[in-house]
Amino acid sequence: MLKKLVIIFFAATSVLQATENKDYEDLKPVSETKHRNPIQVVVFPFRIENGKVEYLLMHRIPKRDGVWQGVSGGVEDNEDLNKAAARELREETGFVAKVESINFQFEYPVKKEFSHIYLPNVKNIKEHSFTADVTGLGEPILSDEHDAFQWVPFDKIDTYDLQWEGSKKGIIKANEHIITRLNRSRKLK
């Protein structure tokens, strides 16, 4: 009987930890021994339509802030940045494409509502930016994290009010990187 009570206590404790912030209860992990790495990737998928670059922006579900963003997510244990970026791209859009680092990273403080998924001493997260050319791959198949998407030319990005400072700076760097690369290969009009 005592063994059952101990098991029930630990199960209840885990449930309390998982629902400490109900808006983000599906964010993992919440156990005492496993926490998320404070390293993120953001991928800016793009396509070339009629000689113009368009970026894929996705709208997060209201439960997850309801903001427009590129593909983003955490780096898992024993996973390098490129593999994490490719995995997040596949998970959030269904696209399988080569990801390319733009050698830009941004550091930002952990928001209070996300602090339960990191070790207590983690105060900042480093986000590394990538691009992915998805020209010809069709439309994304959104994960349950997003409820809408738009293909947006760079000069209209600011109308989507990207919330995260790293995304705002990252997409500017991504656009510079892409335009330079495409001008070299003369794919733009």
C-alpha cells in the first residue's frame, strides 16, 4: 500500500510540474532530471516565385502566443545545429530540404512562462539562424503548433510584426545572405 502511495505521489508531482503554466503545458521537458537545452534554431524557408524571393511565415496557435514566425525549435541532446534545423523544418512544415547556416546567432533572456522547461541557472537562450530553399516543394504541411501560413516578400515582412527580436534581425541577415548568393548565380530578376 505504501509503495502505491509513493507512486501516486510522484505521478501527481509530475502532473503538477507539467501544468504549472497551462498555456505552455505541452512544452517539454518537465522532469527533474531532464530539461531543454538553452539552444534554439530558427529556419527561414524561402522560395523563388517569378524571380522574387518569398519567405514562409507561419502563425503560431493562440495557445503558443499567436505570433508570426519562421520555423523554430530547440536543439536536442547529441544533435548538431544543422541536424536540429533540418529536423525542425521537417516537423513544422513537412519540407525536406538542405538547411544553410547564415552564421548569425542571437541571445535573448528566458521568458518567465518558459523558465520551467530549463535548468534554474539558465537565464539566456542562444538562437542560431538558417535558411532553406524550398522552391518547387509545394505548400507546407503545418504541424499542430501553427494554424496558418503565408508566403511573404521581404519588403512586406514588417507587416507581420514578428514578435521575437532574434527573428526580426535573423530574417534581415537571411535576406542579405540569400540575395548575395542568388545574385552570384543570377537567379533573381
